[in-house]
Amino acid sequence: MVAGGGSSPQRAARRTPWTPADVRDKPGPLTDSRFFEQSVVSPLRYPGAKRQLTPVIENMIRANVPPPRLFVEPFCGGATTALHMAGRGIVDHVILADADPLVAAFWYVAAFDTSWLIGAMHAEPVTLDRWDWWRLAEPRSRRDKAMKCLFLNRTTFSGILHGRAGPIGGRAQASPYKIDCRFGKAGLERRLKAVGDLAATGRILDVWNLDWRETFQRLMQEYAHLSLDELAVYLDPPYVEKAPYLYEWSFESDQHEALARELAQATNFRWLLSYDDNETIRTLYAHVPGVTRLSIPHRYTAAGSEKRSVRSELLVTNYPDLPPESRSQVI
Ligand SMILES: C[S@@+](CC[C@H](N)C(=O)[O-])C[C@H]1O[C@@H](n2cnc3c(N)ncnc32)[C@H](O)[C@@H]1O
């Protein structure tokens, strides 16, 4: 792992993914590790982003020693959890994957072509005309797909990339929140640079545009040299109820069942799975040997409301040891 080594925090950007053999090496020092102490590190806004669950996942990983060498997010979306784990050194390496070609292109370019994306972002006027243009655009190159993802994610209601969601501020732009209110370029540049730094130091090893099954297959082919405790997979699939509205690549109920079958048989990696707590998913994992289900309450503020409400996330895992504070949450 040459680019990540050495004591100088200034290093060349990494233009290509790392290889499976690099998973054995320690990553180099980050240019600005304090950046990852803040709670919002992702350049993408994501419906259902798992910021509140991330500390629970972190504690689960810390409770099981040694930590995994590789942490993989096959439904990465805004990649909140993987960025946190890699940026804070909870795990050495991460791989991001998503079936949505725009999302996967975004992470690939943000990681391995960071300067280009920062330049393109600064050159982009954040206007309603450009929103209409990007909405209709069918980019072929990875760079343009990445820019389409970033632009629409930061300017569309709830960060939704596909479907019928409109621009922030509406077509009339009459609201105090205009189309560019979530497009602070200086802040986005800092977040993009942090992603580039994770890749340059060998923390982000690779980014894959694959369906979750293909991600599993590729992991089993390329990372077969890792043992059970060296590989952890965190899965945050589209929600059972809301998914068809939020994501282009959403899940039907047979896919939730297929995922449950696959995970019930997984003997060569650790996994953690999160959902909005609901009876269908509770039942799917109810009698799987070696699997623990936890119901984790979290506070949130619903869009358009000032009131804080509480709802629960379901976390399912085959990790054997639970942190003490999670034991009362087992169902
Ligand atoms: C709930 S979001 C993930 C949010 C993410 N954990 C975060 O914190 O931002 C689900 C993601 O799964 C992706 N997805 C949907 N179907 C998929 C599939 N079959 N394989 C892989 N990814 C898929 C969607 O494109 C979306 O980005």
C-alpha cells in the first residue's frame, strides 16, 4: 500500500481502486482525521440515512475483538456508516456498493477522481434550468453520472434522485428555501476531499455498481482469503413500506425473503442488517440460529413538523457478542 504509507499527510490522489491483497495492509494517516469527528460527513443527503444507528453498529463491532479488516456496505446510498467506520479507524478498509448506477458512479468518482468532481461542482450553476437539464440527462460517462447524482441529490426534495420528487423550493421558488439551499459548495468541497483522502490512504478500497447478490459473489471470489471475523457486511436495504417511492432500485417482498435466506446461510462473514422496525422483517429472522434481533428506539423530527417523535430500528446480526448497553434491546 504505497500511496497510503509514509508520515507526510500530503499525498497524491489515488486514481484507481486498491487490490484485494491491499486489505492486509494498514492504511496511512488521514490529512484531517478531526473531520470525521462531526456527525455529518457524507456529501449525499439520503432518505433513511443511518446516522443514529451508526454508534450502535460501532459499539457492536468494538464488542467483538479483533475488528474486521474489511467492512462492506452493499446498499451504500449515502454511505454514512462506512465513512464513519473508515474515517474514525474503527475498521481499516471499506468497500461501497449500490445497484443504482448514479449512486455507484458518484462514490467511485468522489473516491478516485475527486479533483475533477470538485471542479465540476464549482463550475455548475445551481438553478432551476440546470435542475430540468439534469433531470432529463442520460449521462453515459461515469463522471457525468456522478455529477448528475450530486446535483439532483442536493437540489431535489428529500434528496430523491428518481421519480416524481420536485426541486427544493418548488417550481415557483417562492419558499424561503430555494433550490441551492443545500448546495453550499465550500462545505461540499470539504466532504468530497475527505472521501478522496479515505481512498488515497487505502481506507476506501473499491466502489462497485452491483446488485447485493453480485456483491456477495464478488466478495466470496476476491476476498475468500479473509476469515469469518475479518469480513463484516452492513446491509441497509430499502424500507419495506416506503421503498418504491424513494428509490429507483427498490425491493419487493420476495427480495427481502431472498436476502434473509442468504444471510441465514452465511458462515464466512459477520453481518449486520437494519430496517425500520416492522413485523414482517421481525418474523423473517425470528428462528435463525446464531442470529440476534434488537429493537433500537431513536428520536427524529418528521419533515414539516417541529415535534420530536420516537420510532424504532430493527438491527439483526450474527455477531456473537453484544455491547452491554444493547443487551436490554434484544427481542
Ligand atoms: C436505505 S438506502 C441506504 C441508505 C444508506 N444506509 C445511508 O445511510 O445513506 C438503500 C439503497 O439500496 C440501493 N438498492 C436498492 N436495491 C438494491 C439492490 N438490489 N442491490 C443493491 N443496492 C440496492 C438503493 O439504490 C439505495 O441507495
